[in-house]
Amino acid sequence: MKLKFNTQQYQTRAVEALRVVFRDASFASDSVKINVEQIFAQKSPNTDVKVI
């Protein structure tokens, strides 16, 4: 079952996080995963983003 990932939901909530971990299966597509990584790189460059 694929879960739809809402990037807007995480743009404001996790900006202060030191580390964020996502399950690869939680992304609807690879492009969504790349977008999330780019959003964190822009909005919170010190956040360590991991996808497992």
C-alpha cells in the first residue's frame, strides 16, 4: 500500500529538527522523495535527512 506524502505538512513542522528519517515506502514516487530532500536542504540545511 502506497501512502501519499504531503510535503506541505512537513515544510513548517520539521524545520528545527536535527535529524529526520522517512521510510522509502512512504513516498508516492521518487520525485516526491527528491522534493522533500530539496525542501529540507533549502529550509533547514543543518537537518540530517535519511530515507530508509
